[in-house]
Amino acid sequence: MTLLFLCFLLLGACLLLEDRLWLSAQRLPRNVSLYGEDLSSASFEQAKRVIGTVVADKSDDVIVIDVGEQSFSCFRRELGYPLDGSALLRRAKALNREGNFPMRALSRVSSLFRETRLEELIFIDEVVLGRRLKEMEKALPATAEDARFFFVEGGEIKILPEKRGRLLDKKRSLAEIGRGIRDDEGRRFTPVIAENAAPAVTEADLKALAIDTKLAEAVTFYSEEAENRSVNIKRACALLDMAVVGPGESFSFNRRVGRRSEERGFLKAAMIENGSFSEGLGGGVCQVSTTLYGAALRADMKIEERRPHSLLSTYAEPGEDAMVSWGTSDLVFLNDHPHAVVICAAAEGGRLSVAIYGSAAEKREIEIVSEIVATIPFTTEVVEDPDLPEGVSYTRSAGRNGLRCVVWRVYRENGVEVMRETVSEDLYAAKKRVVVKAP
């Protein structure tokens, strides 16, 4: 009995020693491979080189996804496949090294009898893959349609019921395509399409939001003669329209409208940037964010992020504009009411309107008051042009005064003011007048 105990004790000591040696070893277990490349007992440095090279090469492989009658060609990396092997290397290093001592010992024993294919451990970013599948879903010849709000003259709210139809099964498609991209079983995939499927948003869902009245509306005007600017305004409105903001939810203009790029339908047009007027992609989108800002203020939304332009805009009162720029400036507000709200945006015939609808229980009598507290006179710069005839001059850029202003949100009941709060204190730079004349 004593001898048996000593044998068990010796065996345990040997296993503990082996475990310690394994944890300090800088190598992978036996029976490890990556896309057929043998990495059994490879050192960490060897594994790093092989994994990095193989994963980087695979990320440039072309994958074809067939949706309906259309085919989409994408690189693996565009479908959530990693750009390099750093994450996979970390997982490989952790093989048989995670968990407690018995778990590690069992893993090492089992690895002697089965192969570990590292490609099965590759993480596919399903957010990226899901985003691409959503873009591809538009190619389906017929799809189920979500229920949606629509608004008629006089502000009446109605609901258009959902429609059953063909629908891309995102959950199953993500799993099947993701597995195929990871395991390199093929280069061509077809998403799972459900027939006669119910959409994500139903009429019952919208009725449950208890949206029954217009809380507020803001209107600005634009020139349709500036064609590119008009296109940008209408494009931003289309992306903004019908956004639902749940109770306690923050709404981000940039997150909803997205990056302003040519691929997404935006054009170059006049915009205010870095204290001057210039041409840029998405010029005019700030007028949409400004109009939304006006509606959000009047609908009693809590403004969490907003930035004014450096110069006065022509379409809003001082202090009532909201500049947006992808990656730097955003308009964010919080719906801190008990009920959801929906944003309705439209641009037609030079009139841009943004209305916020919600529950009548949250409707308040609100006025936005902007007061100019100081004026900043513009300066004049004279530039000589030797090509001009003697005595000739012209104004290249008209000057405009800058100003400092304060904006209040005034709450009334039956026309009587009951409270006011300071919304912002803004400073707008003066715009220099530039005169060109002969020497």
C-alpha cells in the first residue's frame, strides 16, 4: 500500500514537473497545422513567421457571394477575415496552457491523438461580415418589408403594415459563410434565404412605441440651383428619415447618416471648413444636421454633443447651427423621455424640414431664443494685382461681421414662461473683406 502511494506520488510529481516545463516551453503542441502547413512542436518564432505569412496571404484571397442573380466579389479581409496573424498566434500559444493543472494535462494527452487545425481558431469579425451581407441583401429580387410610419397632411401619423417575403437569414448566413471563409473550404458562397419570412419590425412593434403626435419641427431653406449641394441634402435626409430613438437612447447624426463619400452618393459642394468657405465632399449635409438640431431643441431632447460653425451660416439663426464632420464633429442628443421618438426628414423644392414625432405626454411649449451680445467687425485686406489696369479694383470676397451670441431654451405653459435654460454661448469669427486693385 505504501509502495502504491509512493508510485502515485512520484507520478504526480513527474506530471507537475512536466506541466511546469511545458508552461515555460516556447513551442506549440504536437499535431498542429494551419491550412495543411505542419506546425507540430514549432517554436513560437517559427509559428509567428508561418502564421503571419499564411494569414496575410489568405486575407487577399477573392471570395464570391451569390445573392439572387447577382454575384459579389470581395477580398477575405472585407468579410471580417483578419489582416494579420497576431490574434491567431495568441490563440496558438495558449493551446494546452489554459485552465488548471488537470485541464492542461488532459489537453496535452488528447492532442497526441487528434489534430488541431489552427484555421478553426481564426476569429471572423461578424460585425464586418454582417455589414457586407446587409449591403448585398438589396440585390434580392423581392424582400420582406418592415412596418413603417408615414405622415400625412396636418401631421397625422399612420403605420404601413409589414410585408412577408424573401429575407436573408443573417444568423445562419453569418455562421455558414463565416465558417467557410475561415476554413478555406471554398471560394464561393450563397447566403441562406428564407421564403415568406416575417421582417424584423412589425406593425405591433410600432404601435407599442405610442408615437401619436408631432413634438416639434424645424425648417430651413436651400437653393436648388446649387445642384450638388441639393443632392447632398436630399441624400442625408433619406438616410436620416424614419430613424427611431428609443427611451434613454442617444442618437448620433454621424452614426445614422454615415461617412460622406462618393461611393455612398455624396458630391463635392460648398461648405464651411477651417474658418473659410471651400468645396468638399458632402457640402450641405451640415444644413440637415442644423435643421435636426433645431427640431431636437424644440422637442425637449437633451443635447449631448454639438459644435457651431466657425463662421455664421446663412440658413440658421446665430447659435442654432450644428456642424458635423466625419470623425471630428457630431450632433448627438439623448431621448431622456419615457417613450420613443421618430425623426421625419424631407427636402423638396428648396425646403428642408425635420420633424420629431413622439408621445403627446412629452409635448412641451418651447421657444428657442438667440441673442447677439457682441459684434466683431470685419477687417479689409487689400491685395495688389500687377495684371490689372491702373485705377481698376474689385472685391474678391465680401466681408461679414462676426459675433458672440447666447441661446436659451424657453419653456412656457399656456403662453407664460415658466423656465429658461442656457443652451449655448457661441463665437463666430468675422469674415475678412478682400479687395484686389492695381499697383
